[in-house]
Amino acid sequence: MAEETDVIVVGAGLSGLVAATEIADAGKRVIVVDQEGEQSIGGQAFWSFGGLFLVDSPEQRRLGIKDSFDLAMQDWIGAAGFDRDEDFWPRQWAEAYVAFAAGEKRAWLRAMGHRFFPVVGWAERGGYDAMGHGNSVPRFHVTWGTGPGIVEPFERRAREAMRSGRLSFRFRHRVDALSITNGTVDGVSGAVLAPDAVERGKSSSRHVVGEFALKAQAVIVASGGIGGNHELVRQNWPKRLGDPPKFMISGVPEHVDGRMIGITEKSGARLINRDRMWHYVEGIQNWSPIWPRHGIRILPGPSSMWFDATGTRLPAPLFPGSDTLGQLKYIMSTGYDYSWFILTQSIIKKEFALSGSEQNPDLTGKSWRMTLRRATNKGAPAPVEAFKSHGVDFIVRDKLEDLVAEMNKLAGSDLLKHAHIRTQIEARDREIANPYVKDAQVMNIHNARRYIGDRLIRTASPHRILDPAQGPLIAVKLNILTRKTLGGFETDLESRVFGSEGSVIPGLYAVGEAAGFGGGGVHGYRSLEGTFLGGCLFSGRNAGRSAAKAVG
């Protein structure tokens, strides 16, 4: 006979933890089911840089940043480009989420002990007109403690609820089906997998040792996206971005495979905007991988020169940190699936950060002493220097001709011509002599340095790339890195899932990436960054509170 509870949450990632703790706090009973082991609690959020999108925060105001709901909403709509009938609920979610980010989000987290690093980052800067894509001001608030720091309050709340008997986990339980009675989703069933103490992120055993069935008045799907399943990524790849890459690396573990999305869709849930996705173009192969095809994203400042596979500089405004999908579209239009940064030691020291909690031991470990060394060390942060020394995508040389020769060797081609690249770099370098320029990237650098946060820790002093005093020269081969699904199950503002015929499916909710971070695609076509974790928080909270009320 199936065990019964009030609510079942499928997935122990951030959105699932948020939903489950809200349900438990409301006095209801909840079971959280996850195919991975207890060591993987927190899901992808654990591996993240911990960035959150906030509007008009105290951190912004202290840095002289003037932000508002209206400005943030203008930026969100400009980035999202909502243009489909299916965008009705995503747009409702967008307005609600920006209001949350401008309102109670920070205080809600702070009450749980969450804190931010005081310097606000400036992600996705755009470069088009005021109504186009991009953040008009810095809004990327890094969690003090990075990904683990944002998971911790909810894991703590979950464990407190466990002790009170309101919440229980079922790790190594893989859901294979939703149970539906008279049109209402009322449970899950599946396989019990063999215990596996494999390190977090590594591929775990799929050996089946039993079966299980659970019954509840509501089921919340919090199973994540498809980024670890390259076949599914290519299957859903939008034609507007060209042909899918032949070579990709993974920003998420192998178990982020979209399996539960398929199971839920077969049960009648309406999946929309499946062709909207968010993959990075500054991916580098991890020299010390945890999961298969493990890649890391460079979080670049604005100064590196960016060249396509043929050695042609990317056009304005496709500078580092400006427009991720614009860059992806351009790169794929070249017929190649990679590109290059060329920079100096002075740039890498000041401007390179690596996404991921494990790549930022100072912030993750909440060490002010280590963090301050970023500004005082002669070299780049230790994880960056490790990639520079050991990463297969990094080349370091004193002379440009030697650098280009090694770039061709790494790519296995002779596409790059030294004279062509030198001409472009020298032309850019001539612009450095004056504070007024016509080179749009150099303008962007000057603009960045007007913001105190960038001037202090994220943007190198303008200098000539070919100045030996700033060297050595560094080239980085950039790969396409799979990451986020922007589409998902269509939901109303209570996270209730719509069926294929347009009505809500009783008992079924979806949150986080499985719901396109809200509504089936709250971001539209593009993200402003810091909005994925925030979407997990907001959708999980809405679902948990709604389900707790619905179960009576």
C-alpha cells in the first residue's frame, strides 16, 4: 500500500527545498523525493556563483547606483522580447518577480541569515538602445558563501522540519510516473536505486533495488532542466541560433537530463517555449572535472579582445559581458562552434572570475582575508592561475606571432593569420591614448570604470594589449557551455500547471527550471543574470504556499 502525505516534491534542488520548507512551515506534511543521494541536496544551486538579481537594494544605493522597479521592468521586457501567445503567463511572472526583487526578496532572505558580498556586479550590460537587452545598472548581488550560502538556509529549515516530523526525504528514489485519479495528480511511483556514496556531482549508479509508491493531495515537480543531456539540447536547439554546436561542454552534472520533464509532459502537462535556452559562450574545459564533459564559465570583465574562429573581432556590442545569446548567434553563424579571447596578464589578474562555488574558495568559504587578496595579489585568483597553468584551452606566450601559432595548433587548423590579428589589436591599441575614442569596446571600458565596483575589482586600467609591461599575452579558446532551460511547464502565479487543453491540472505544480523559472518562461528569450536562483526561490515559495493552502 502506498505511503501517504499531504504534498510530494520531486527534486531536492533549491526550488524543491524552498517549496518543501514553506509547506512544512504551514504545518503540512511533505515528502521530498530525489534520485540522487543526500550528498547532492541543493542541486545545481550548490555549484552556482550565488548571484541574485535585486532592484534598488541597500548594496546598490551605497555604491551610488540609482535603480527602480520601472527601470528594471524596462530592462526585463527589453531582454525578454515576449512575442508569443504562450507568453501571457511568463509576462505575469516577470512583473511579479521584478516586484519581488524590488520588494521583500532581500528581507525575506536576510531573516534566514543570508548575506551578500558588498560589491554589486554588472552582468549582461547590453549595448543597444534603452529599450533593448541588458542591465542599465549593476544588479548582480553575489551571495556571501556563493551557492552553498544560498542553499544553507533552506537545508537548515528542511532539517528542522524533519526533526518535527513534518518533512522527510526519500533519496535514491527515482520517479518513473505520476499517478492520476479522475484527472487529479495524486502521487508518484518509481524505482529505489542502490545506495551510492559517490562524490556530489559525479555520475551515480542507476542499479534498481526496489520499487516505491507515494500518495498525496498535491505533487510539485522541481526536477531541473536538460543541460546535462546534449542530445536533448540539440533536439530543442532553435534555428534562430544557427545549427547546434558539434562540440559542447556541460555546465551541469549528467543527471540534469530532462527525464522528469518528459514524464510530466506525457501525463498531460503543457510544455511551452522549449526552444528558448541559455547557454554560455565563454566555456572552458575543467582541468580537474567532477562530472562528464565538465565545463566552467569565465565571468569576464570588459577588456579582453574577442575573436571568432577565423580571427575576426566580434562586432559591437558583442563585448565580454554584454549579450550572451547575441554572441552565441554570431559565433554559430561563422560555421564554427568556438571563439577566442586575447588578453594580457594585467587583464586576467583584474577581470577574470570563474563561475561556480568550487572555483571561488574565498567567497564560498566566507574568508575576507582570501577575498581581499584578489585586489592585492600579483597574479590572478588561484583557481584562475590554475586554469592558466593546467587548462587545455589556455595559451601563454610573450610574442603575438608565437601566440597565434599555438592557437592554430590547439584548434587543429591554420585559420588564424598573424598579420590579420595584429592589425586589429594595433588599431584598438591606438585608441587607448585618449579618454575619448571611437572604438565601442574601449568606450565600454571607460564607462565600466566610472562605476566604483568595476574600477576597484572588475576592470583593468586601460592599456595596450601589445604593451610588454602588461604581459605575457594570453589566449583562451572558448567553447559552448550548456546550462539553462528557459522554457518549461506553463504555470499560473500559484505555480499550478496547465494541461494541454488549457485548464489547470488539479494537484500538479511545477517550479524552478522545470517551469522555465516561472510561468513556462519568465525570461522570454534572454536572461539579465542573477535571475535563475531568484526564479527558483520565487516559484518555489509560491508553489509551497499555494499547495499548503490547497491541501486543507
